[in-house]
Amino acid sequence: MNIALRITRWLLAIGISAALSLWIFLATINATVANRDVVKGWLARSGAYDAALHSFLRISPKTQPDPLLRDSAQQALEQTFSGAFIHQSTEAAVDASYNWLEGSANTITFTIPLQEKEVEFYANLSNILAPKLRELPACATRVPVSTATITCLPPGIDAASYASQITRPASGDGLLKKPLTHETFASAPTLPWLPMAVQWLHISLWGLPLVILLFGLLYMLASPDRIRGVGHIARRLTLGAAITLVGGAFMWFTGTAINLSGAIDTSDPGQTEQQQAIVDMVMNPIARTVLPDVGQALALYSSLVVGIAGAMWLGVVIWRHKRNSSGPASPTQPPQNTNGPNVPPPPTNPQESQLPTPLARP
């Protein structure tokens, strides 16, 4: 019987520790990653909106071999698609994603009107390119100059007109010919179980504390000394939460120093520069914003558990100390004779009561 109770208490203690750790983890996720406003704040504070276009959309020499056109097109892109536009478009995609996660939409649906920026982009490109063309020498002949490499300005045409000519919107199905929608990312992996997981997350935040209370009550009932059983559970909860508190504090104070450069694939030298720019200008700033906040939330919920469980543990320790310091009941002293000097005290042995009482000596 004692062995069965010990095994039962051991299993209940493991269940309490697992439920507590899971609750702390889910509470941290719910307060950070599962909160759309927090995610938007991370992106805004990290500065990723201003650096995203420059790092992700870089015109490579393979796409545009002429350095004059390549640099001008890159400047025009950054001027047309400002940080405010990237900010607004990203938040639209974030809202659509969280609407799906939270169950208010069946699918992720968003539209970013890139086609509305086409005229503005080519106008900016022409304005950026014209001053650079003026600095070029005049061409010796009137033969049309190839725009693959621009080295001179054709005679008979000014720089502004020539810039407008070579930056004329191209026909066909280009990047700025249609909006960017969720269908553009149709090849991305789908996770249909995520909305259900988010629902279970909210249910678990209320259900796990009830499980911890139920298991704690059963542990107390299965303990020979119930007060001592409460102390054991409180101590286990305190020590377990203290471990996650240390982990959260470590993430909180060291997360700003993380460097994700190790994730760069150096097998393709042509992509290494762009990957390095993405890591340095987008991924590292976001990670250095996210990790301290997640660590802070983890430390906060862990410290809450440490405070409550630690107070219970301390209370049990103080109570047991007072009980032990009072000591066991003192052995019974023989009764005092209060009947006078000539009257014997009452017997302490039941057999003595059967003996005749000696007469008092005059």
C-alpha cells in the first residue's frame, strides 16, 4: 500500500511540474507571438520596414549588367516603395494572417497594390538617371546606343528625354503590372492545424491551472502528512519556475547580442552578399527585438509562480518549525499532594488504591 501511494505521489508530482511548465510556456506565447499588436510593434521597433526593400529586393548584375542603370533602378525602388508603404503593406498581411489564426477568416487574404506604383517608379527612375546621363560624353555617331551598357549620350537628344526613353514602362507581365496577393505565396507550406492550435492555447491557459490544483489536492490526500505534502508541491513548483525564470532572464539580457550570420549559405558566392544584407539589416534587428521581449515575458510569468509557490513553501516551513520547536508533550508528573502533610497523595497505580490506607500517627 505504501509503495502504491509513493508511486501515485511521484506521478502526480511529475504531472504538476509538466502542467506548470506548459502553462508558463503557453502564457509567454500568448502574450508575445500570438498577439498581433506585439508582432507589429516588433517589426516597427526593429527598423525592418526601412531596410527590408534594400536587403530583399537587390538588383543583381545578372539582371542588369549596366552599373549606371542598376544603381539608378535600386534608388528608384527605394524611393518609390518607402518605409511607410512597406509598413502599411506588411501590417495588412499580418492582420490577414492573424484573422485566419484566430478563426475570423477561413483563409489568408490580402492585396498589396504594386501596380499603382508603376508610373511613380519609372518617373523616379527617369529623374534619378537624367543627372547621371548629363555627365556622360557625347556619342560619336547617331547609331542607337544599346541600353545594356550606357557609356555616352547620343547626339541630338538631351539627357532628360533620353532618360525618359530608356525608362519607358515595359510591356508584358512584369512585377509592377499586377498586385501582390496571398496567391503569390501559394507555394509556401500551409499549416492548417495552426488555427486549432491557437484555440487550444486559449483553452489550456484556463484548463492547466485547474489541472495543477486537482493534482495538488490528490497529492496532498495521498500524503501521510498533508501539510508536509503541500510543502513538497510548493517546493517543486518554486524550483521548477525558478529554472524558467533564469532562462527568461538570460534571454532578456542577452537577446540583443544574437547574430544569425551562421545561417548564411556560403555555397553560392553570388547570393552570399544579398543573404548577408538580409541577415544584417532585417533578421538580426528583428531577432534582437523579439528575444528580449519573449525573455521578459517568460521571466514575468515564472516570477509570478515563484512568488505564489514560494510563499506557500515558506509558510509550510515556518509552520513546521514552530510545531517542532514547541516539542512533544512533557511526560505526566505525579500529582502533587495538596491534602495536607498527614494525608497521603492519591495513588498513581490502580493497584495501590486497593491497599488499606495507613492510619495517621497522632
